[in-house]
Amino acid sequence: MIQSQEKPDRVLVRVRDLTIQKADEVVWVRARVHTSRAKGKQCFLVLRQQQFNVQALVAVGDHASKQMVKFAANINKESIVDVEGVVRKVNQKIGSCTQQDVELHVQKIYVISLAEPRLPLQLDDAVRPEAEGEEEGRATVNQDTRLDNRVIDLRTSTSQAVFRLQSGICHLFRETLINKGFVEIQTPKIISAASEGGANVFTVSYFKNNAYLAQSPQLYKQMCICADFEKVFCIGPVFRAEDSNTHRHLTEFVGLDIEMAFNYHYHEVMEEIADTMVQIFKGLQERFQTEIQTVNKQFPCEPFKFLEPTLRLEYCEALAMLREAGVEMGDEDDLSTPNEKLLGHLVKEKYDTDFYILDKYPLAVRPFYTMPDPRNPKQSNSYDMFMRGEEILSGAQRIHDPQLLTERALHHGIDLEKIKAYIDSFCFGAPPHAGGGIGLERVTMLFLGLHNVRQTSMFPRDPKRLTP
Amino acid sequence: MIQSQEKPDRVLVRVRDLTIQKADEVVWVRARVHTSRAKGKQCFLVLRQQQFNVQALVAVGDHASKQMVKFAANINKESIVDVEGVVRKVNQKIGSCTQQDVELHVQKIYVISLAEPRLPLQLDDAVRPEAEGEEEGRATVNQDTRLDNRVIDLRTSTSQAVFRLQSGICHLFRETLINKGFVEIQTPKIISAASEGGANVFTVSYFKNNAYLAQSPQLYKQMCICADFEKVFCIGPVFRAEDSNTHRHLTEFVGLDIEMAFNYHYHEVMEEIADTMVQIFKGLQERFQTEIQTVNKQFPCEPFKFLEPTLRLEYCEALAMLREAGVEMGDEDDLSTPNEKLLGHLVKEKYDTDFYILDKYPLAVRPFYTMPDPRNPKQSNSYDMFMRGEEILSGAQRIHDPQLLTERALHHGIDLEKIKAYIDSFCFGAPPHAGGGIGLERVTMLFLGLHNVRQTSMFPRDPKRLTP
């Protein structure tokens, strides 16, 4: 056990750096035993480090005894070992490893951390495409087994790629916004009152009282706008006590939130948000091509397509498209999930894009603080954004006038006492502003063409899962 | 009210851009009325935009009627106005404004958002240094009034600077770590079991069961290390149900968390963390000098000093320094807050640094998962980091061996059933690793030499405050 006893000089070489340039060098490597296979006086190991792996050979001879070969052959899979060996060029490429041109001739091998002999899932099964599993009758791993054993499931090349790409989404989101002059804010998650009427909110015992978990940072973003920060963003957990057991709902997810004051028209904000999404898509396609391809190997999917500038459709146009396709919907009905999906297909066919904005939602289906459209009282200055036919962002111009806000709250039957602090925020001069909130896990899922948000949440929370 | 009726071509000029280069140009500006003062046929306004302000003059003449002057004089402070005016060079610098060389001769003025006539606090009072307030008998604003009216308090130049700098800390933290090859992770805040024994944890009603709010992302960071991410960080809320009413405790704060696998010695990690802090300090001093000076005007303080590489003291050395200064402490006693402070002074005197690492804490005062020191069983491989004599980070090598972890948990009287998932994470091969968690609000407070963590939390939460 490494207990920080000493600080040796030894340099550990990365598996990805084991190439023919290192041929005939003696190196030390720390890696996991991915597989081991004894064959007479030899033992072949595959050593894995993150998404890279290399073949290692322990053979009876000058450097290895019979005992050592036996020892190597018996190391449990997933154990971490330190290996000293000579890098040797191979004559035939090793197709099953990422380091195809060399193998490691082992001279010494130490177990750094021993894995238990029985693994709850096999990594090779966990990266097998479902189609292949079905056709060839080979094992795949179901989602609950994956999630129950997340520490192992996250080691697969697919998981490594998914979450590296997700880290990239956060980075690109912030990079783009900081370049646009936005300020990052931190908003509280424990709040004293359930802001939107109290439905779907988790209750917290707060010393001798009750408090709630914030369903969105929206009030706080808006307060920052009223406090002259002008353009703000935040990334943080969002809590929804909805008993929804679907492929795209979580009770806790990561919100990428934006709020921004504008001069004359909320489209100034909507276009900034859409451009931010485009910068994310571009950045991912430029910087994370390897990760995208790795995920595609297990979950094949079409590359993500988008237009510049982003396609904007008005709600009434979408209704017309749906009606033409045979859907019956009233002018003020909200989109159902199947209709969203269908609309996504129609838009893809007509405009060849997987990303678009749906603008001017019916006022009736939006929250009380949504600014009505000045030209059509049944419409509102609000929008959703979609990726591959699923909603990833909901946003709007917010009412910044306390009087109108009060009227709209009363219209919605909301107790004014409960939202007094919210309304008061706008009483000391408030700039017109708009914003929106993006679900990180959905963006990751839909960009990669995955089919369940639990694949893109490291430790997902839903009504039935609170562990690990 | 701007309801996004139209998209005019009008360009709004920023207040900070109103300089002599723009002399004699006609411009439109949107800003707040900071003050207004009528004087015969003239009205002087100070127009404020974030931390910049400019004098504007409405005078009876070709462009303004008597009524308009009266109208301008009566606009409530903090209202937002759109003003058209000519930029005019002034003969005498205007000392009370940031734009000292020009004033705006107003031709048109519209109220975009009217503030209520009575403000709960005056911005000029809110930025007055306490010393000046006391000497000259002028008003300052107490903390509860500030926090109760945070939307207004956050508009002051001091608040704007504090939170812009805080946004910078997060940015520098991530920038440094991403350059070092770290991956950003998102960890759940709702957890099924209170990880560290159940003290100081908030309970959440989770559908028909109880759940808890995470006191730290540590378990999840460690799981990511066991899942081969090697170097991870996260920024997110951390919850502590402690009934502590001090200048430096919050019930919800923002944690900057790091976890990293190492090769041979936890100092590899400790040094990476210390270097990250140094990169943050350097970045702040390079990029946020204006903000630092703005805060210093209201809260004077010595510039923050640090060494490169960071000073590392062992706990026993610190004990010796304290004992020499007359403090009586046992070898295995923890540091009290006053002793931490005193130690900070002693270290500053001796080494001229406001930042240092205290290494090798007594095992007895650290959590069960802390790796014991292999050379001295009473010590541990753990460290704290201090800024201006206050703790900002606590960290350690964590035990990665399930057997030793079990032994240590039993020694601490912890129910093994409750931490089974935690221990299981290390059963399938775990690399040696270490990490730590940093309190964002404390770093901001101590870097700027402020005296209360509520000054550096936008919407602080403590046992007595849950609003706004």
C-alpha cells in the first residue's frame, strides 16, 4: 500500500506514450490489468490506463521465473500494477490494443492495489454495442447494473469519453460567455419559499423551520440583473421533486443558466444564447472528435447538425407544420413530448438542422413572470430551444415592471405574499432582461445521440434512485 | 416599459466610453440616476452605469424646456433613464465622477424604469469607509440592512468589485486545473446517507423517504479517482447544518474541490493544490487590480503576500512557534480559531507570507478516512492551507485500501453498514490519491482582507438568514 513513505525518482510512463519511439527502452508503467492469459511459460497481460491499453508479456527467462509468470497470471482483473519492462516493437500489429506497434516485455511486476476476484460487471461487456450483443448473443450490461457499480462502469472508454466531453461543454459554455463579458455568479440552493407556487419542490428541515431546494436560480439571476451585473451566468444543481420516470427527467440535474439585460428587444438575448450553443457545438466537434468517435462505436449516431445563425421558428409556424403532418392541436396548446419529437423530424427534413429555436409560445402555457407579446396578447416573448427534437432550454423575456408582474401573478392565482421579495426586486429600477436555463445532461445526451439522461449524469437521481 | 415592441437602430454608448474622444458627438446613454440636483434653470444629474458615472446637465434652452428641467429634477434616484445628449469637454475636472473630462448636455430624457421614491439604503452611505463614517459622523449601512436589500447593496462599486473578483477566482481555478489536465465533474447534492456519521447534515423529504444534503463532494470525487479520471475538480454548493453564528461560517457555501491520484507521495497533490492557489493569487493581482483598489478604498488592507513555492510547515513546527509565544497546547490538540490567527501572525512575521500550508496534522483530529503517517502513527498525511491566518482548505491523502479503511472506521465507532458503499468503491483496484476542498467565500474574503464571509456571499445562508 502506498502510504507516502518515500519519494522515489522513478518516472512512470503513460501507456499512450508507449510507441515505437520508445522501442528498446526500459520503462515503468502503472496501469490496470485489463485481462491476463497464461499460455505455457508465458503470460499475456493487457494493461489499461484510461482509454489506452498495451500488451505486456511475462515469459520465463532471464528476468522472470516460473513463479513470476504464475503470479502475473493470477492477478485479479482491474487490479492496479506497477510494471517494469522493455518496450519492444512487434512484427504484427496488435489489433486489440490502442498501442498496436509495441508490447512490453515485463521484468518486474508489483500489485499496487488488488481488485476483488469477482467483478460485478465486465468492462468488455459494458462497451459492447447492443446490436452486436443481440446478433452474436453476447452479453451487454443493463443500466441498473451499470449505475449500481458506477465506479467500474465509469472506467469504460465510452464513459470516459462521455464525461470528458461533458466537462468540455461546461468549459465551452463559460469560455464563450466570459468572452462575451458575462460574470459568473453563485446562487443559493436552500431557499425560504417555494417560488413557483410550491409544486414539485423538495422540503428541507432547516434548524427549527422548513426550507426548500431551489427549482432554478432564476430569481437570483434576475436580482443580479437588477443589481447592474448586466450579463450573468451560473452552473449548478437544480432540484425538481417530480415523480417522472422518463428517459429525460432527473430529480437533480445541472443547470447552465444565463440572464442578460437588453436594450430594446429580447431577441438580443435569445441570439446570444443561441450563439453560445453554436460555439459549444463547434468547440465539441473541433476539440472532442476522439471522444465523439469513441461513443459512436458503442452508440452509433448521425453527426450533430446546426445552422449559423440558428434557425428560429415561431410557435404558429410549428403548429402549421404539425397540422400539415396530421396532428390536431389548438392554438394555445402546449407541445406534447411526441409532438416535440415529430416537429424535430419535420424541421430536420425541411431545414437540415438538429438545433433550432421555437419562439413566441402561447402566453397561457408559460409561467406568470413571462412578458406578454405586445402585438398579440395570446402570445408571449418566450422561447424554447431543441436538440434532435427534444427541449434543452426554456427561456423568456421576464416582466421587469412590478405592476404588470403583480397583475400577472394575480391572474395565475399566485399568493402575492409568497412572492413579495421577488416583486420587490423590481421596485428600485429594473432593466429589461431575458434569459434561459439549459439542462447539461440533456445537451450531452442529445449531442451524442444517446437515449437516456442517466447515461450522461455521473450519479443520477430520480424518484427511484438515490445511490451511489 | 420595454416590451420588445421594436428593434430600433439606436446605439447606446457605455458611460465608461464617454471621454474627450467623443467630445461634441451626440450620443444615447442608458444609465441609472445616481443623484439629481436642480439649481435655478438647470438640473445636474449624475448618471451611473456599474462602477462608472458621468455628470449630465439639463438646462433651459434650445433643447430643454422649463418643464423638462423640472421633470429631470424629479426623477427618483436609481431609476433607469435613456438620455440623448451632446458630449462636452469641461474646463475643470469633475472630481466626483469617474468620467472627469466631459459632461453630457441633455437633449432628451426618458424614464425606462422608475424606482420607488424612498430607497431602503443610500448607495453613497453603503460605500463609505467605516472610519470616515465614525470620524465625520456620517451614515454607514449595517450588514443586515445591506443583506435585506441586497439588490441595491450589490450595485455599489465595492460589491460590483467583490463579485467580479469572485467570478475571477472561479475562472482562474478552472483555467489552472484544466491546463494541468484535470477533468471537471458534477456531483450529486442529494444523498441517501449522511456520510460522516450524520452530524450537521440537513434532511430532505425525498418522496416517501428521507435523504440528506451533501456536506462535501468528497465521496464522489474519490469514486471518480477509482474510476480512472485521475485528476478531477468540481465547483458547487456544500451544505453544513451547523448552528455556528460566526464571521466565517455559512450553512451553504461554494466549495472548490480537487481530487487527484498520485504516484508515490501525497505531496505531489498538495503541491499541485498550493500551486493552483498561487496561480489564482497571481491572476487576481494581474487582472483585477482595479477591483482590488476599489474594495480597498472602502476596506483598507495590506496587499496579499505569498511565496513561491508555498511555505510548508509541519504541525509540530507550528506547535513549537505557538508554545514559544506562550500558548499551552498538547501534541494532539487541534488548533483553536484564536491560535490559528496567532499562528498566522507569527508566520507572517517570520516568513513574510499570508499563505502557507500546515502539514502532518495529528491523526486524532482528522476524519477516519485520513491516511496515517507511516513513520509516526500519531500523525497523518493531512494538511490545511491558510490565508491571513484563517483556514481556507482542508485536505489529505485518503485511505484507498478497503481493509485499512474498515479498521479506521471501526476505531472511530462508525457504523460500517452506513459507509458500505463508500468502502466498496475501493474494492476493485484504487490508486493512491489525495485532495482537498476550498471555501470560495473565504478565499474572496481573505484575499481582499474583509472581515465577514457574508460580504463575499451574494445571498448568504446562516442559521438566522434564509432570505432574500
